[in-house]
Amino acid sequence: MHQGEYHLVPRAVATPDGTGVSLELVPRAAGDAEPVPVLADLPIVGRLFGAEDAGASALEQNADGQELRNVLLMLAEPYDASVHTYWNDLEIIDLALDTHVEFMPFEGQSVEKALAMLSDHYGLSGDDRLDHRVENGLMEIATRRFFDQREITLVSYDASELLFAASPLEQSGESETLMELITTLVEPAVWERHGGLASINVAGNRLFVNAPARIHERVVWLLHELVTERSAGVPAAGDDAAVVVVYPVANTSADAVAGTLAATLRHFNGSVAPDAQTNTLIVSGSRAVQQAAGVLIGALDRDAAGGDGLEAPTPRPVSLGREKTPAAD
């Protein structure tokens, strides 16, 4: 197998509502000159993944005592677009056309930033936060919940590079761990298992995710990280051979991370031991254990520092060795 950089190749898939897309994780050949098309290049999902927002200019004036309806009209100016606000949706979060907007320094900011400032000002969180979409000269404004419900999209991911156990029972454990990683690291509240609307299932080597389009962007990132970690972070020989990896923890205690890590990896025959003296985590287990551990430790560590666990690369292990097996008598 090619041990190097992987890319996601999107394939359009016909579904009843016309929003299906299949993503294939494939290795990039050494001589590849052209990049593989990104997901937003597909017309079937270009709108859903916000391709239309590119190139919008910054806002040119501040909000200063206007009614909310006039402020939202101002936010459409960078797009030279008309505005349609779903006021019935906004009324649920106690915002109305004549809601007074105090001074807010929007000048020089993006529309996305301005909506975030408004959301913060009115104490909106989670699904209640303001969001927008722009298409064909029309800017729509509503809550995140509104767009999530409208844009829920079924995507089929090729997970064959991540589910490599030989027996169905072992693969069942790997599948559950993969799904738990995704639902733990990618906006937990959005998933059905945590009371949200998104669902995730594995059938064979296919991962089926039915979720808002913005969630798929993070799932794509996480799957790419898992495949990269598998090919670069662990010895290639012997899929089932146990290895020992020592992971550094920078922003919190190794003890704090160990509990969450052990719970997430409970389906595998591996072990996690924190070393308080060096503030590291010693993880013993198969390649499946190590690929999951690398991503999860990095995300938990960055989250402790107040960062976004889905943007920075996974930290590399400080040491790596194959676990010794007892000698035969």
C-alpha cells in the first residue's frame, strides 16, 4: 500500500432528494500534478458547503442604534444581495424586526463575524446562533438550527483504510470506536446519540453519515487525519501487532486525558497508562488503537488550551516501539 498523502475524491450519488455524495479516500501518486477536486467543486454540494461566500468584501459601516431589520439589510451589502430573514425562526429566540441594536463595530469585519457578534450580544449559543446563506443574489438569515434541518445531507464515506480487522466481531468494535470518535470530536450535541439530529452508521467498509453539510466538512478533516496517522505514525508491518507509543500532553494533565481516552478505546484490546512525572500517555495496542489515540489526545489537549480540536494537526508520538511477546517454551 502507498504510505503517503491521501486525498478525498468525491463521487456524486443519486438519492431520492438529490443530495447524496460518496467520498473515496485514495493515496496520491508521487507524480500527481493536479490536486484532487475538493468537495465544494461538486455542483451537488457546492451550495451546501458555502462555496458562494468566497470573495465577499468586508462591511463598511458599524451598527449604531438601528432596528435589527435594517442591520441585517446592511449585512447583505458585501454580497450586493437582497435579504430574506426568517423572522418566525428568529422570534423563537426573542428577536424581532424592531429589536434595537446598540453600537457594534462591524466596519472592516466579515458578515460571518458580524453575525457572531450579534449572537454573542444577545446571548445566543449552540443551535440558536445566527447564520446565513448566499445564493443567486439572495442572502438568507436564520438560526443555525434552521439551516441544519434544511441542509441535512447523506454522505457515504469509504472507510476501508480505517476498518481493517479480519473478523466481523473485531470490525464491529473498530466501527463503534470510529463512530464514537466522530461523535465525540465533531460537535457532540449534533448527533442522535447525544440528542441531536445527525446520525452515523457503518455497513461493511462504508461509513454513512446523515448530518448538516457543515458537519461533513469536519468529518472529512477527521477521516483524513485518521488515515494520515495510520500511514505515517505506526509501523506498517503487521496490522494486528501490538505497538507501544508514548504521547506528550502539553496543556492539561495526562491523568485527565487518560480517562476519556480509555473510555473511547474500550472496544479494542489496548491499554492506556498516564505518566505523571513526564506528563505523557503510554498507549499499547494495535494500529487501530494508535490511530484513534493520536487524534483524540491531540484534540483533548488542544481543547484544554482553549483551541479548536479540529484544526491543528495531531501531535506526533515521542517514541514508538513494537511490543515484545513472551518467548515460546
